[in-house]
Amino acid sequence: MRIEIEEARQSWVEDFTTLKSAIMGAAPAGAYVHHIGSTAVPGLPAKNIIDIQLTVNDLADVDADAFKEAGFEHRPIVIDHCPPGLDLAEGELRKAFYRSKGRPANLHIREKGRFNQRYSLLCRDFLRAHPMAASAYALIKQRLAQRFPDDVDFYYDIKDPVFDIIMDGANDWAKLIGWSEPPGD
């Protein structure tokens, strides 16, 4: 996969809305969805891949066949990276992962209240509220993609720790403003 960072598109919001319909039709009872990642931050350059988080009560409730019928290819259960200095149980980082067979999209299914479920939402909200941090993050992604367009592993080896630095400030911001998980999009 070649890494290409594009200028922000208004169509990303519309694409999310279309994908959301298919996802919610396959989702277990009580699940809800959020548009996450760079395409969810207005004006932020990103890969042209919509990231979506489906929050569920239990990963065991996810019906892989329902998502297959909705146009999503199941990938193995994965573990999100653990930020340096934290000692988190595997359950705090575990997720189900699907890729859209149509419009490029990643579906991250995470359990409500887990570290990784909160992380993705707080990250999005922090970047929405802090344009300077979002611009600096965009510049890092653009330069990494220019320098290492064909090395996905290296791209994430650098991007993930940079984002952990951003998240350290996001956690302080969350405490300061009393941030809590927003309702589904």
C-alpha cells in the first residue's frame, strides 16, 4: 500500500454518512458509531481512507457474517499499540478490524470504556479544538509520506509515538475542560 496524504475533502463527511448506514445495519444491539481519524477533522490532510469506530459492549457480540454482507472484509482481531510508559492489559487495546470492499474505509470495532475506544475519540476532538496541533500533525504525516511512501511500517513506527505526544496534551486538555465521550455521530 502506497501512503499518499491528500488535502482535506468535504466528501469525507458524506462518505462517512453512507458507510455508517451499512455499518449500523450489521451492528449488534446497543452499538454506536463515530467518524474518527484524520478524515474526521475538518481541514486536516489525510489518506483518502475513512476511519470509523463502532463501539460495542462486547466484541463477542459482533457478527462477522453481517459485516461481510454489508461489504466489509474481516481482518484478524488486533491489538492497538500501547503508548510508551503505560502498562495496559490486552483487553484495553483489543479490537476487531474490517476493511470496506468498496469505498476505502477502515472499521475499528472497540469495546465501550476501553482505553483504545476513548483514545480515538479524544484524539479526534483534541485536533478539532487545536488547529495548530492539527497543522503540525499534518506536516509530520505529509513529510513521512513523501520520504517513505512505500514503507507503511516505518510510517506508523514514527507516526504512532508522535501521536502519543499529542495525546499527552490531549489528556490534560480533557481534564481541564471536563471532556467526556460524545454521543455517536
